[in-house]
Amino acid sequence: MNFKLRLWRQKDRTSPGSFQEVEAHGISPDMSFLEMLDEVNNDMIRAGSEPVAFESDCREGICGTCSLVVEGLPHGPDKGTTVCQLFMRRFLDGQTISVEPWRAKAFPILKDLVADRAAFDDIIAAGGFISAKTGSAPDANGLPVPKKDADTAMDAAACIGCGACVAACPNASAMLFVAAKVSHLGHLPQGQPERERRVVRMVSKMDEAGFGNCSNRYECEAACPKEISVEHIARMNRDYGVSSLFGSERVRAEGGAG
Amino acid sequence: MILDSKIPPGAMADKWTDYGFNMKLVNPANKRKHKVIVVGTGLAGASAAASLAEKGYNVHAFTFQDSPRRAHSIAAQGGINAAKNYPGDGDSIHRLFYDTVKGGDFRAREANVHRLAEISLKIIDHCVALGVPFAREYGGLLDNRSFGGAQVSRTFYARGQTGQQLLLGAYQSLMRQVGEGQVKLHTRREMLDVVLVDGVARGIIVRDLVTGRLERHEADAVILATGGYGRVFYLSTNAAGCNVTAAWRAHKRGAAFANPCFTQIHPTCVPVAGDHQSKLTLMSESLRNDGRVWVPRTAGDKRPPHDIPEAERFYFLEEKYPSFGNLVPRDVASRNAKQVCDAGLGVGESGLSVYLDFSDAIKRLGEGKIREKYGNLFHMYDKITDENPYQVPMRIYPAVHYTMGGLWVDYNLMSTIPGLHVLGEANFSDHGANRLGASALMQGLADGYFVISQTLGHYLASTSLPKVTTDHAAFAEAEHDAKAHIDRLLAVKGNVPAVEFHRRLGKVLWEHCGMARNEAGLKLALQEIPKIRADFWNNVSVTGAGGDLNIALEEAGRVADFLEFGELMVRDALTRKESCGGHFREESQTPENEALRDDENFCHVAAWEFTGVDSEPILHKEPLAFEEVHLTQRSYK
Ligand SMILES: Cc1cc2nc3c(=O)[nH]c(=O)nc-3n(C[C@H](O)[C@H](O)[C@H](O)COP(=O)(O)OP(=O)(O)OC[C@H]3O[C@@H](n4cnc5c(N)ncnc54)[C@H](O)[C@@H]3O)c2cc1C
Ligand code: FES
């Protein structure tokens, strides 16, 4: 198969970027999208030019490193699929395909197709955890957890932190990411003591990092490669409401769970 | 070089506990004054950084990824072992210890394995406290499954994403410490060298992968938790970024490399589809519980699988191993798949795969039940191969999956360089010559949460460490070396991308240093690899500059290290003239063509000392003694 690619090229964080048109020849339909880019890059390297920078690691849909907007869609056209698991047989021979990085104020572009998602780590550092010191835990079966709760926690915990939800959202909101973590830990008895503090701190960090508000467009759920449900957002809003009404933590006036 | 394993005295079951009491402690007020570097933030590194920070040490953590949550540990699917005996099926610390020593084919240290089995219990407690959503039964208690041929159910799991959930638990603890200012996190940094001051590890050199700047970091101790080197084969189930760079550069500075030829080949992976392929995907081992493995009886039989009548199918595992059948251990399953393919019986376009057929299970249990159990995996398989495994048998082939070899460490997890500690898959670890399923996650977390957080204190409290700053000449020299290496890569200006050399190296290793090896093949590989290396240094193309984000340079740097390391692997394999664990040495087999271990000559850890890139390394041996588990040949007939 052959394709015409429109690749976003940008030297660094501050330089302006633009599309570069590149031909991809002799692509096997069994190649993944990233393997196709590997081929294109190898051709560039052979020709003495600099390959397009993009990120990937596991290449099996679990690490959340890959992050490309393909034809305007984060992770491309397949539902519930990361771009590393998208295969070229999905495209038409001769098709023109545009490839861009995540775009969001809170995810500055470092180069070409690589965006900086450190803001997600900052949000987790603000409260996305259970404070339990190593060695202090009681027996694991000491506290039964209803299977239903454990399953819901796991559904939320499946988030791979890729940021597609932010890239898909017209407001570049990180609500689905934050809600998934709040919901994961909030569904477990171990997560209760810090429940209020957690949601308030995470939301306030999210606002501070420059993510937008949620206006219930649900583009995030559609783009999420793990199909995390927006129901978690509703749940988080309830938690946030309770915490800000009765919680001991001060909530920043301008912030909000959207 | 002296290999002192520092195994504490006393009865096997009391060693770790007694040792804990005898260790020197760092005064709580002084912990803050000790700066500790942790390179790698996978399960081993993140758990180490978090627990050391909780204890009060001043921790600096480094990863080449953009976030600790991306480490390769995230990809582990199946589960983590612990001797909790919740199902009441007769498990115990002793049984887990015994199974692991035997599973490793008697090439691991008993004392380490026993400690691992003891700690396994605490790991589960701690992970649950951190909010790891392990699978549960309706009564709310934790569910267990049996895994990798174990006779008891001791594997804890979180759907097919156990590694992800364990890593997120460790990552969240780590980020909590970052938030509290106890850990300084350095992401997108690749470690290029370890810095020795007066023979003691006192820092590292890293490259900032965004700006290209080289940085010097000093510390009182350095911990490497940089993962395994399976990518040396190019094709493997490992993530694209897995590398040997950190371990190899430490080796070049004096850390012995132990058992580099001990790699694990996993039997159930999606087969290679073409030269473009960048990685192989694991299909969970659990599939062998319901799938039957077969090939046509006659070579060259190209009929579609349904058209091949039952009598003309060769269910080779069931026929050869009637009592274990399709559930033989990984090494046996892998080797047999290779054998039938080598005999021309393999299926698929390349002839390099065997069927894993679910039609009997679907008939027996119904498609719905199979979908419930394996739906995700079937879906993934379909996506990759464009074939529907509910209708046609899956095709599978073994792939490199894990590396048991690694930097040599003593009982304290310290390498032969004082102050340099190595955790997780990066060390030569507790798995001997073959790792059992669900035990890598256990070891990574044991090392990180529970072992190093104690033994490091002992090291710091019993060593006098003069103050060192990054102005020291040793830092300047190491930085200079790292820069020279980068400049050399950029200066070749050939026209071949690094990946092509990587693929060539991988093919040589897979062919001659993979599941089955023989002297002639290994000797051939020993000639081939230096040739590929020379070709690399004459013709590699690394475009772009050293001063910014440059993926071509990152890749070339890793390939350059693999090209040196691969040779050591082959040399180790050549020297170990026995079959053991995952390694079938063709000259060492029983009359029934089963692997034959040679305890008389090879009951030792082979630890290699670096002497120069083109000069022969020196072999040191750490003898292994088995006091608790008696040496026996494994048999699965
Ligand atoms: C597909 C798959 C499935 C698996 N399933 C299981 C399972 O079910 N059960 C089980 O027990 N085991 C399983 N394993 C094995 C297990 O996942 C790994 O052995 C284990 O997670 C390794 O953890 P680690 O912390 O040692 O290394 P990793 O998780 O690989 O982490 C390495 C870290 O080091 C960093 N790093 C590496 N090099 C450098 C450098 N030069 N500079 C800076 N940083 C560096 C990386 O950024 C990363 O943070 C599986 C493995 C694979 C491939
Ligand atoms: S590369 Fe890991 S999710 Fe795509």
C-alpha cells in the first residue's frame, strides 16, 4: 500500500510548526501505524534527514506512551484502540493521512509529535494515591471488598494516562483522567480516609495546570482507548460537591470540578 | 574480582529475619542527609524510591520515559505469586521456595529465593493497602488462580492487567513522595554512565533527552532498576525502549554480569508476520488451559486446518508428555514448538508457527464461555492478525520474553561495585535458569519495597563516605566519555539506520543463542557479531544533532550497547556446556532428547568481568549449594 502523510513538524517547544508531506511506499497492510512511521523514518534516516519524533513504548496498548492525532482523531479511527494497535489495513490505498501531536495548553509540544504530559503526574502527586507506608499494612484479606466495588474500581483503574481524553476535548479538560483515578480509589474501602482531600486536591491541581472545564461533550469517552465511562465524572462531581460543602479542605474559589 | 554472596548464617527460614536484627541502622535524623539515586521507575525502581523516601532518605529517581507510569512493568498480564495459601490448597512459604528453586532448574541461590517467598506475603498486603484492585470473589475476599503449571493457586491478578495495576500502585506512592518533596523526579533522562570515586559508586551521568544536555548527579549510593535486556534479540515481547545500556555501562565500569545467556522464551506469542515487525505480542499463558497445540503430521501439508483430519494431526505436547500435555512448563513447550517447525511441520506462510486450537473447548464449553474467559486476548489476536480465532485455530510461536541474567548482586543486592545496587529484572535475580510465571513481579516488588529499604541502610551505616561533589575529576571524565560516545555516533554519517544492525544481531542471537544451542553455532555467532558491530561503526546513519530531542541518536546508542553485550551472551552460552532451564544445549541431552543438566561442572553462577570491547572477558564462578531442595533432574513426562 502507498500513502501520503501530512506530518506535523516542530523544532521545539517555542518554534512554530507546520505540516510536512511525505510519501510512504510499499507499506504492508499488516503493519501497525507506528511500524509504518518507523519505515518512513528509516527512509528519512537513509536519506540523511532527521526522522519525525514520536513516542511509543509497549506497542500493545497498555503503557499510554503513544499519542498521535490521526486524521483529526486522537489514536485514530478505531474505537477502543491506541494508535500503536491501529493497523494499516484500516486505511485505503493511496489515502492522505494527517498526523499531529496532542494539542492542549497543558501539554506543550516538545518536538514534532511529542507532547509533554507531565501535568498528569503533577495531578497524581497532588492526591491520586492512598497514603500507606511500606510495611504497615494489615493482612490483605482483613478487609473484604464487595466484588461489584472491586470491579468498578478496576474499570476506572484501567486508564493508561495517555491523555487522549484531553486531546479530544474541545476545552482540553482532564476530567475523565482525574475522575478515573478518583473513582478507582474512591470505590475501595482503603481509599475512604483520604477521599475528600483527594478529590479537592486533584481538581485544584488540574485547574492550576491549565486544563479546561468540562462542558459535558463526552468526546473524551469516545476517544478513550480503554473506553472509560463518563459516569466516573458524574461520580467525581458528587464527591467534589460533598467535599467542598462539608470538607475540611479549603477549595480554591476559582476552581471547580466543572 | 571477589564474589562474596554475603549470605547470612543460620537456618534457611531464619536468615532474613535474623539478618534484619543484625543490620546496622541509619539514625532517622541522618537519613535525610543521604542522597540516593534510583535509576528506573518500573516496579522495582518505583517501589524502591517510594519506600526509601518514606523512610526519610533524599531520593532522586530517573527514567528515560516521560513518566514513571510508562515503565515496561505495565505490560505484565498474568499475575503475581504469593504464598498466602488463601485457597487452603496446601501452599506455604516453603512450597513457593521449593517450586521456584526447582523451576529455576537449580541455578538460583537458595537463600535469596527463600527470602523472596517470605516477602511475597507482605507484598500482597501492601499492594491491597495501596488500592491495587486485585480480582475478588463474591464474598469480597481475594481470588487466586493457578498459573504457569503450578499445582497450587497462588497467583493474584487484576484482570489481564496485573502489571499495570501493581505499577500504578508503586507509581502513586512514588508520586506522593514527589509531592511531599522527598523524591526529586527526573524524567526523560537516560543514564549513560555510573561514576566511581575511589572505586565506589557515587553518581551517574545522564542525558536530558529533550535538550540533549549531559548532567552529573552525585549521591551516597546508586540503585539501578533498569529492567531486562530481552530486546537484544530485536524481536521480543518487551517494550521498544527496553535496553541494556545502564547495566552494560555499569558492567564496563566493573560490575560483574551474571548468566547473560539465561533468557526466557515464552511459548505463546503471535508469530512473526514480516520484516517490518517491531515487536512480538504475548498471548497469555492461560490460553494453554483450553487450547490444544498441534501441527500437521506430514511436512508440507498446506491444507487449511479444518480440512486436516484428526488422524493426520500431531498433538505433539499431548503425545510426548501425556501427564502434563499442553501445560508443560514454558521452556518445554517452546522447545517442542521449535523442533516441529525445524522438522518442516510448522504452519502459516513462514512455516514458523503452530496451531493453538480452541475448537474442542468451544464444542465443550460453548463460544460464550470461551469469550468470557479469553475475549480480550482473542480480540487482540484478531486485531493483529486479521484472523478470527473462534473460527480458525490461533497460530503461535515462541518469543523472547524475559532475561534471568543480569548484573551480579550479593544478598544485599549490591553489585561488585561497592555502592552500586541492582534490583528487579536488571539483576541476575532469583530465577536461576528459568523463571516461573508470575514471579518477576514478585521479585521486583520484593527487591524494591522490602529488601533494599533495609540493606541500603546497612550499607550507608557501615561505610564511610567522604563528601563528593560533581566537580570531582571522576565526573568530568565520565561525562567526557559519554560525550565522546555520542559524538562518535553522530560522526559516522553512514546511510544505514541503526535498526538494521539491531535486526541482524537479533537474527544471529535467535538462531544460535536462543532456545537450542550448539558449539558450532555459538562459535559462528562469535564471529558474526563483531562483524556486525564493525559494520555499524562504519555505516550507521544518525541524523539530527546531539543538542535536542533525537530519536535516531537514542536508538543508535542502545543498539551500540546491544552489539557489545550480545557477544558476552554468546560467550556465556558457549561456556555453559549443559542444558538447563530455558536453554537446550544440543550436546547435552538424555537418550529421549530431553534437557540434561550437568551439576558436576555447572552448578554455579557465571559472573563475567569486563576487560575491553574487543578482548575476552574473565569468567568468575560463584558455586551454588543446595541444602534444602535436593538436586534432581526435572521431568514432565
Ligand atoms: C508482555 C509481558 C508480560 C509479563 N507478564 C508477567 C506476569 O504476568 N507476571 C510476572 O511476574 N512477570 C511478568 N512479566 C515480566 C515482568 O513484567 C518484568 O520482569 C518486570 O516488570 C520488570 O520490572 P523492572 O522494574 O525490573 O523493570 P522495568 O519495568 O522494565 O523498568 C525499567 C525502568 O528503567 C528505566 N530505564 C531503563 N534503562 C534506563 C536508562 N538507561 N536510563 C534511565 N532509565 C532507564 C525505564 O525507564 C523504566 O523506568 C511480563 C513481561 C512481559 C514482557
Ligand atoms: S505504545 Fe504503549 S500504549 Fe501505545
